[in-house]
Amino acid sequence: MRRSTTFMVAAAAIALTTSARAAEPGQVVATYADIAAAMYADALASGQDLHAAVDAFLASPSEQTLAQAKDAWKAARNPYQQTEALRFGNPLVDEWEGKVNAWPLDEGLIDYVDASYGDSSDENPLYTLNVVASPKLRIGRNLVDASTITPELLENELQEALDVEKNVAVGYHAIEFLLWGQDLNGTGPGAGARPWTDYSLEQCTNGHCERRRAYLEAAADLLVSDLQEMATSWQEGGEARADLLGIEPQAGLGRILTGIGSLSYGELAGERMKLGLLLNDPEEEHDCFSDNTHNSHYYDQVGMVALWNGHYERTDGSVVEGPSMADLTREKDPELAERIEQRMNDTTEKLGQIRETAESGQMAYDQMLAADNAEGNAMLQAAIDALVAQTRAVEEVVPALGVAITVEGSDSLDDPGMVAP
């Protein structure tokens, strides 16, 4: 359960100096829109690369082509995660986001699961629907023809079916499950280990390989089309860009701060990190099938820093930059600007330590969550504390700039007793 904290300050004109480094609010918002367009263009390009790797795997299933598809999935996550601070401040993005990054999911909706998963859930009647194995689906009172698995079936009939958020049928995490399968290692070493033969027509394992292939292809198609939708929306003349640039610049600044503050606090520090640490539960790990969570968290922070500084390094090495929130803050309160920079650097360092520890093979993110892992728990808590401190520093900009923001909260931070086991 999430909570929101609202910070309201009466709108006021910002008196800027006439120095060469002065930044007008409208310029800052325009830079933000330009960076958004570049970020989603990069996310789309990497999504297309993932689709190509999936096609190559399905054309010639093997251990090698499955590994290449997994690598492409991980590579696609990095540019997408950098977009996440755009979500909370922009209603059009927030409404769309569930198509590509909804999480957590009840994977029994999609395909076979281990017996330890259980066969029912009080919260989800479709907990073990198993679309891959079922050409006819009972969804509430409706009998749905699923004899052909198509993008339309996944998007229109299955995504959040029966208004259950964990019925995630599409997006990165559905594809992640289809590539890796369940991670049955708990807080021990190892990720999911789905065999490549689950997609082989000649050596089919676990049944229904043709339908599983169709599901993976449909999910990859949808991911690309959904990313294309948002990339187009931020281009010149696009709906998201027009929605942002059509409001007062002060309100635009509020959206920027709301997005950074909400991702930093309620979403990343709270829902994605503190909740799992409180419960010592690897099921609360963001990329739980692939053990890629360390990268997802790190690139969330990279994106927040890019949007704050008005400086985004694209995947092709080019740079999109311009007047920024950092510039405006420096104009109003140099000490505060320096404090925010220090907090962001500290957060980047703490999340970088988690990433380096996991990438080296020393300790995966889900191992860090284990109740008896004092070292891992301490690393996670240090990053959570840094994210909270970063948010608090960003909130200090509100009165300085005369804007209104609403920062998403999280019971795991605001009322831990509500979620503690």
C-alpha cells in the first residue's frame, strides 16, 4: 500500500540573475522533454534488439541463442530503467507504464510453475490459469478462445484480468519469466533455469512448446509497439510532449520534482527495496527471475541524475543536454544545489556497490535479502537511507522554486508495522 505526501507552496515568479548560466523554467522543462524523447528512443531501439534476439532464438532454439536472448533482455533494461523518473510526474506515462513494466506478477497465469508455487490464491482466481497450456480460458464469467495466442489476446483479455494487478501478461517481466522461468533458489545463489528445449519443436520439454513460442513472440511484439507508442509521444508534436509543454512552466518544474522524488522515495527506496528487506523475501525482487535487480535499481538512479542535471548520455554515445533543475537550484540556493549533488553522488555510489557486488558474482541481490545475511542487508539499507536522504534534499527545492509536488510514499517506509511479518 502506498501513501502520498504533498508539498504545496504558493506559485511565485522566480527572479533569476542575468548571468550567462541563468536558466528559465520553460527552458528547463524543454530540456526535460528533449531528454525524455531521447530516453524512450533508446528504450525502443534496445527493445527492437531484444525482439530480434527472440526471433533468432525461436528460429533456431539452442542454449546459445537462449543465452543471447537473455543478454538482449538485460541490455534492454538499462535504457528503459532510466526513463522511470518520467513516470510519476506525467499522467500519460503513468497510465501507460503498466503495459511494459508491471510488477510483481503471478507467473502461473502464463505458464507452468513448480509445485511449491501452490495451486490457488485468495487474491487471484487466475493464479494458475496457465495460458500456454490452455486453448480455452475461463476468466470470470467469460469463456475466452485462446486457441491462437496473439498480442490482442494478451493485451485485451489477460493483462490485469479481473482487475488483479498481479495478472501481468505482457511487458519486460512476462518476457523475463518466459526466458528464465522461475527462480527456485530462494535467497541462495542462482537465477531461473528454463531449458531452451521448452521452445524446441523437435525436443519439446514441459509440453505446449508451439504455444509457448507464440506467447513469447506476441509479448515481444507488444513490447516494441508499446515502446514505439511512448517514443512517438515525446517527439515533436507528440501527446506527452504537448501535455507537458502546454502547462505553465512552474507546473512543469513540479512534474520534474514529483517524478524524481516519487521514484527515489516511495517506489525505489520503499516498494522495491525496503519491502523486500523487511520481509527477507526474494519474491519482492524487481527482476526476480533473472537476478538482474542490481542493474535495474542502479539505472533508475542514473536516470534521476540525468534528469536533474539536464544531461543524458545516449546509448550511441551522443549527449542531450540543456538548462536543468540543477542550474535553477544553483541560481536560487548554491548550498542546496551542492547538497543535492552530494546526496545524488552518495546514492549512486551505494547502488553502484550493490551492482558491483552482484555483477562480480560475489553476492546476488536476492542473496542480500536473506535474513541471516548481515553484510547484504547492510548494503541494501545503506542504499535505502541514501535514497531517502536524496529525496529529502530534493524536497527542499520546493519552497525555493515556488512549485507544488506530490511524492509517492510507501508503507514499508512510512508505517513498517503494516507490512512487517
